[in-house]
Amino acid sequence: MARSWLIGLVGVLMVLVACQPNVVLVEVTRVVESAGEETAVSPAPSPTPQVITITHTVPITTEVIMEVTVTPVPLGTNGRPVQLLFPPVANSTVISTRSQALVRFLQERTGRQFEIGILDSEQDVIELLCTAPQDTIGFLSALGYVLAHERCAVQAGLVAAHADGLTWQAGMIVTRRDSRITTLADLADKTWAIPDTNSLPNYFYFEALFQAENIPIGNRLELSGDSSAMLAVYNGEADFATGTFVPPIMPNNEPWVFGEDSPEIWRRLGIPPTRSPIGYVLVLAEPEFGGYRVRDARSGVFDTTPEIFNQTQILTLGAQIPNETIVLGADFPLGLAREVLDALPEFVASESCGASLCSADFYGWTAVSPVEDSFYNALRFILDELDLPAEATPEE
């Protein structure tokens, strides 16, 4: 049987040679001629062509190019409000309710939309600051800021002040005046009265300092609160104690300068402290009348132990540990950052803040001030010396 093929595949094969990734199915028709059967007794007739249609599915590749333009939602709109992130520093209802005044103030000042986010932990706030660095403002502890800055370069914006007017906390080492302890090295193998083993200024900083200076401590006497630690030194139960230092209020409200003025600058008058009728510890008189108001941890036991200042002294102060800090995500827009950071000090100074961030059951702030990253180096010193894990967040 003779067959001849009229095939329309040549063009298809030429297309396949230059194929590209996307596959398209093409139907191809082939025409086939089939001759009639021959017999032994009759001559073979001329073959009569029969047309048979055969359908093949042949893959052909094509290239499709699409251009898509995506318009990002602007930051500070209803579809993308600025996120104000809070750790659980208070009851979530308190945070949500009291922060609304802040939201309204910022929206009026900037023309942008803001939204409150209350996270389960400070670590969760850090995580969101790092994953959404263009959209987020966080309210962190000083240690939280240091950990977040190390992880994803968040930026410190403002640091808070409390009722004492300070943007920092510091601890002090107190000894008896007759102990012959005059230097840090003299503390070797001595008994340390510790008021709070979870305190950054009163415990962790000094633990790091003793380690850095290779000063071995003899015994650690763990107590509850500053007053107990001060009395332990006074009564001879410990050789030294750490506790909270708050600088004295100076005559005529002159500034006391950390690192320049003596922590017991009032001793230069040679007059022992006394208790005022309204409960302050004074030297000579009220500050507005040329005297000093003494505010360090020993003032808490002055009523029961009036000789506490005469029998004890401050050996040295610890470093400044910053208060709570308002931080910005690493990629937060610079222009909007300036607007927010300029507006927040005014809000904290306003009456509205009394029912918001400044309330006693929230942060209790009295002011916020610009801050530099170097202000947090004492915390880096603690982390480096003690090798604390990232999840450790001691109280401040």
C-alpha cells in the first residue's frame, strides 16, 4: 500500500525552534492520501486519493510581558495610620483609654492618622519596630531601646522625666564614715547590702562595675528596699549598701551637675540635716532661702534614725540610667519624625497629659527631652560586662 503525506508541519517545526517559556496549544491538520486495494486478477486502478483529517495538539511557546504600577498607601492615612506601640506598662484598658488624648493631639498637629498598638511584651514592641520600620513609634524602657537599636537601628527620639525632674536614675554606694573604706578597691571581700536584685541602677550596674574592676565581693545580703539596705550599713550588718541617689535641690534652685558637683555638696556648710515641718530633709533652710533639700535614699529613714547622715557617707555614684524613651523605626520618614518630636514635649507639658501619659497609673511623666544615643552607654556597659541574654529586661 502506497501512502504519501501532505504534511503541514514544516511551519510548526520552524516555530518550535524559537520557542519561549509560555506554552500555547495549536491544532495542526495533516492531509493523508490512501490508494485502493490491488488484486491478482485485475489491473490496478489508478489510485483515488482519500482525504483524512488528523488533528494534533502541538505546544508552541510565547512570551507575555506585563507592566504593573503599584501606588503605595501614604503613611498617616486611614489605610495606613502611624502605629504608636506600647508595652504592657499598665492595664490594657488604661493604656487604650488614656492614650486617646495623645492620638487626637498628634492628629491635629500633623494632619496624619495615628493608631494605638498594645503589645503583650516589650520584646513584641521591638519585633514590630524592626519588621515595620517605616510605620512605627515605640515607647520603650532604656534597656529596650538599647536592645532594639542593636538589632535593627531604631532611633532614640525623646527621653522622659518624672516628678524629680530628672531624665535618669542613678545608684550610690553608702558606707559608714568610720569604716576606713575610701575607694572601690576597699570593697573587696566586704558584705554588700542589696535593696533590689532586679534593679539596673542599684544592682546590675554595680555588679558590672565590680566585675570590670576585678573587685571580689564577700557576701551579698539581699534585702527589700532602700531603707533596709541603708539601715544594714548603719547597724553594721553590712559593710556597704547600694541605693537610690536623687541629687539635692540646690540653694535658689541652682542646678546640681552630675559628675561635677559632690553628691553630698551640702556638707560644705558643716551643718547636719534636719526635718522640716512638712517632712523634707533640709540643711540650713529651704532652697528658696539659701539651703539644701536632701533627697537620697537615707532620707527615707531619717525620722527613725536621725543620725543616718552623720554616721554614713556616699562613697561613689553609679552611672546615669535613662528613663523611658520614645523611639522611631529605623526608616521612619524624617519630616514626619520632626513634626512628632516637636509636638510631644508640648503635649506632655499640657493639661491633657495629666489624663494621659502623665497620669499616675500610666507613665507619670512631667516632661520629655531630646536625647542622644551616647546617653545609653551605661546600659551597653552592663550588657557587655554581665553578658545578659537579650530577653533579660531588669527593672529600671
